[in-house]
Amino acid sequence: MKNILIINGHEAYPHARGQLNHTIFTAMADKLSEKYEVKKTVVADGYQIPEEHEKFKWADAVIYQTPVYWFSVPALFKKYIDEIYEYGLFYQGSEDYGRGGLFTDKKYMFSTTWNAPKDVFSKAGTFFEGKSLDEALFHLHKMQEFIGMKPLKTFSVHDVISNPQVDQYLADLDAHLKEVFSI
């Protein structure tokens, strides 16, 4: 792996301006640029569909940096995916539904920010009913599987509005990148 595309899918709202997502996105790009070629997209800044197609074709791995709004990606980021994940380039028909992905040589990683506390995942009797973080992101993982990509270990930070710990988040990110990308 030598080429990494990092996408910042944040969409700003009065209560969520995106400073943390930008901080993580920038720290990730800076760290990975020490060893890899890195290209970036900030969805809210606009994009050109043909250019994004070229970035995906170029990338060995794609990192999706996104807040989780109402258990999914922001609307603007979903629109980006709808526009970019084009039939014939990202996937094709298959007799076995969901197995027509054309990016089978690529990997992806989710990097998510949640206001949900970390302990509500994988703990019986909590909101997520004992489900893990990746089980809560199941639909997003299936979307990537549909286009053929393989997962890398998910990174996430929690309590981002109620109890932000930015220095700890960045230390955790550094450790995660060292583990996943051997930097």
C-alpha cells in the first residue's frame, strides 16, 4: 500500500462546526504523508466527480473521516457517495447480490466522531444493546463491501460534545495509525 485517499465528510451545523473532524483529518494526513502518498477531499468544500473517480482509482486505501449524525454519515457526505459510487466504475451487476464490486484490491478505514459515550457499545443494557461500534456501523461497512473494498480497523472518538478530550483523541489516533499503517 502506498496511496491513501482521506475524505472529510463533515457537514457543519450551528451545534457542530467541524473543528474536531478537521483536526483529526489534518493530523491523519500529516502523519500518513510521512510514509505514503496522500490525497484529500473535503466534501463540504465541493468536488468534481471525474476528479474523485481518479482519486479512488489511484488509492490503495480510503479513509472516511466523518461524524456520525443520527447513526449515519451527514447528508452532504451521503450525497457525495451517491454521486461518486458509479455503476460500471465502482461496481457491476452480479448473480450473487452484493458481489459485483470492482475495487477488490482496495482497503478502507472509518474514522468516526460520536457524541455517544464509548461505554454504550458492547455493553448489555445500554442503548446499543451490547452491539459493538462496528455493528452500529454495519450499513456503512456493507456499502464498502458492495464495491469490493476490505476493512481496516475502525478508529472512533466519543463524547466529542459532552466531554471533549482532543489531546487524548490525537494520541489515540497516532497509536491507531501506527498499528494499522505501520508508521
